[in-house]
Amino acid sequence: MGGRVSAGFSVYREGRPIAAVTDSTTYLEPADTPASTYAVAPIARGKEGRSTPARALG
């Protein structure tokens, strides 16, 4: 088993990227509103995968 594999996720709000998280399993969005919609896409081995459907969290 070689080195560590880089993994994480990208966060999108209203279809625009707002964060690429590679050092945590959570992301706190300071600009959140009840009407905001979010999507998340996995990042593995430096490549972004398919995102989740956008949805409101509030």
C-alpha cells in the first residue's frame, strides 16, 4: 500500500462552485439562506465526479 490517496468534495451553491474541501468531511457555508440550493461532487485522485442533484437545505 503506497502513499495516501487525495480525496474530498466540491460544494456548489446555485450552480456555482464555492469550495473544494480536501482536508475535512464537513463544510460550513456562512452565506447560507433558506432559499439557497446546494450540490456536492466527490473529488478522488484529483478528478471531480458527478455532483448530487441541487437541493435546498434550509
